[in-house]
Amino acid sequence: MDALTPQEIDKAHERIFSLIIKTPLISSETINKKTNANVYFKLENLQWTGSFKLRGASNKISQLSNEEKSRGIVSYSSGNHAQAVAYASNLIGVQATIIMPKNAPSIKIKNTKKYGADVVLYDSMHESREKIALEIAHKENKTIVKPYDDLDVIAGQGTVGKEIAEELKLQNIHPDIFLCCCGGGGLIAGSSTYLKHAFPNIKNFAVEPEEFNDTQLSLKNNSIVKNKESGKSICDALLAPQPGDVTFPVNQTTLDGGLAVSDKEVKKTIIELAEDMKIVVEPGGSVAATALLTNKISVKNKNVVVMISGGNIDYKLFSSIVRNC
């Protein structure tokens, strides 16, 4: 693929539709009243493996040649991409080696192993996961499946946007605002590309943790800005060091800005979503809803689409948030 287009996202959806769930797009009367808006939540926390990541992983792996499949793949992730690659590889019949940080949520490491992948743990403070992946790929002649900076992966993630657009058009709803989490930028790059095509007047916003708001800063600076190495956040799925070299140029053309939320606000939102919508959402998966519920942007009388990108939260962390919020 030479460029990301709505047509390539359509092809990706045809390629992977039998491997994924068409997740629901739902509204909550309680949250509509709280925000004085019409809000539609895309529930990718209900996707196989608990996040949107299966879409991109499936699209990438399914296009490998038989020879590449026979040699196996190597990937790296803090957890959600890891689980997705392991699951998709198992379905397609490819051996996968996944490099994960030692401090990744235990549920994500456990599930990645459960789906059949070989897991290599590394020290994220002192080692480079990319370097480890390159060494394994070179030594074992494996194909690297990147978590976001790959057009095939981005096109797969963009199928979320396609499903949103089709559902809204069936209901004759024209969205005004799209709020989406952003780590490396693959999900919002793919989704915003399709939504901007379907609804040219929509405003797309990336939402990030306060200390990892590299896309927000990069959009303002009109060039890639790295996060400070000292940054910390509960949102383990969104801790990319900087925007991707492939994703950022896409996001420059499709996004209207960036928003940032605090860990304290994220924890409160996790509780609100559990109470008001009866859904369990991981920290990184809740940042878009957090931006909505903390008034980071004016939504009064607007049609707002909010991405719930994942639900892979460690039960101990969830219990702690419930007890302490």
C-alpha cells in the first residue's frame, strides 16, 4: 500500500470481517443529559482480545505471503497489540514472538501467552523493544508487525471508522465531533481518515494523557515533538514516546486538534462508565470519554462520537480505583 485511503480501509474490512466483531455503537441517556449532547460510544472494549488492536493485526498478518507466514512474526507492545497479534496469529496459523515490558499489566501478559505466542519480557527503562525485535527478526528471519507505524495496520484500525460511519448513516445522524484516544496514532489516523471522508465537516480530536500529549504538541508545532522521558501515566496503552513517522502526516491532514486529560480524571471516568453504562474500560481506553465528561471541549447540542478503545484493565487496578475514587 502506497497511501492510506478510504478505499484501502474498505478493502481491509473485507479482508478481516470474519475475524473481528462489529462492535456496538451505543448511546447513554444518562451521559446525554450530563453533557447536554447526543453522544455515541463505539465499544471496542467488546472486541475479541478486548481492544481495537485486532483489526490492524489481522489486516497485516493476513496479507503475509505463505513463506513469510511459515517463518513466523515478531512484534512488540505494552499489551493490547501483543494480545491482538497473538490471537490473529493463532487463527491464521502463524508462530508469533511478542516483546513486552516486564511491568505490563499481568492480565495482558497472561492473555498473550494464552493465545499461543512466545513472550519475551524486557526492561522498558533500559532496553529498546525495537532493537530487540530487529535482532530476533534478523536472527530467525521473521517479519516484524509494528503496533501502529504501518499502513496496513492503520488501514485495519480504520475499519472502526468505517463501521461508525455506516451505523450513523443508517440512523441519518451527522456527527459534529469525534473524540479518540491516541498513543502512536494508528487508530485515530485510520478512523479519522474514514470519518472525514464520510462526513467532511466533522471535527476530529486526539485525546492523550497529560504527560504523554506528544500528538497535541506536535500538531501545534507542525512537527514531531517527543514526550519527556520522565512522564508517567496510568494509561499504559498510550505511552508511545512520540507520534509515528507514518501516522503523524496522516493525522496532520485529518485532525483538528488534541486534548489532554489527567490520571485523576481518567480514574473518575472509569467509575462513571461502570456506573452509568455498565461497561469496564481500561485507563487508555477511557481517555476520549474523559475529555467529554470533563468538558475539555464544548459539545452542547452536538452529535459526538466517542471511542472506547479497550477494556483490558487488571482487576486489582480496577478494584483499587473503585475503592479510592
